[in-house]
Amino acid sequence: MPNHFVFDQSNSRFFGQLTNTYVSPGINTPPDYGAAVSAREFMATFNNSSTLSILGGSVTATLQVSNPNASGRTLYVSRITGGVGVGLSLLSSFSGSLTMARAATISSPSTLTPFNTQFGNAATSVMTARSSTSAASGGTAFLSLPLNPGMFSFDYVGGLIVPENQSISITVSSSLTVAGTLTSFANISWWEA
């Protein structure tokens, strides 16, 4: 049997060979790059740190970004990062968790100012960013997983979309059973269109 390509021949009705003659160097950029160039990419960050007593304790960092009603924009999540830092005096039992939720409520929130990733640009975000040292409650959790000490990173490149009158919350919780320094932190970057 001859070695012929059945589908990609120029005289075939299934011909799909690219006709663009531009070959090298190929340039491909993610959509958040264009958003940053247009001064429409923003970031928010929050961390909570505590030096725990001999009995240990827990530290929680919650970061929430809300898209207000009638904002005229949609939030596209670019990346969510964070983690847990542990400085121990003794060996102990550690536990950590990450939960992401839609439309959750946070208690005693503090307002954060979203940072424009185009340095020096005065464009501001229409989103409302807030933080809390308590876990988010209610809403719909769409990701929940255990954490080890260290960092995590999720690249969504627009794969999470927050329309008007919706919010996304990221809660990082960690605990120790003995003395030590514990830090929980969460970061989110997004673009608006």
C-alpha cells in the first residue's frame, strides 16, 4: 500500500493546509498581554500573617473581587496565585486549604485598590476588591483542595468569567498545632472588557 496522505492534498475537498506564507518567527501572545497594553489588566493581593503561641492556631486570607451591577464590563480572570508560608519553632501538624467560590459573602471586609499592570497608567478598575481575615461563607464553591506549605498558581487566561453583579472569592486557610509563624496569601490578576 502506498504511503499517501488522504486528507490534506490540495486537490481534496478536505484540504486544510495553511496558506499564510509567514513562517518564522511565529509570535503568539495570550489575551492578557493585549489587556495590559490597553491598561485594562489589574491585580489585587492580600496576605495575613501571625506568630502563633505554643498552642498553635490558624491564619486565613480571603480575597474577593466583585463586578458591580451596571459596571458595563466583564471580568476575565488571568491568574490566581497564593500559598502558605510556615516558620516553625518545633515540628508540628500542619493543615492548609484553598477554596474558590462564586457569590460568597465575606465578613469585616477591608477595601483593596486594584493595581494597574501598566506602570504609571492612571486607568482604574471598575471592580471592587476586598479582603478579610475570615473565610468566605455561602455562595457556590467551585474549587476546593488541600494545600501544602509553599505556593500555588492557576493560569486561567480568561477561562473564568465574572459578569456584572457577580463575584469571585479566594480563601487560603492554614493552621499549626504548635508555635510558629504562619502566613496565608492570595493574589488575583484579571482584565476587563
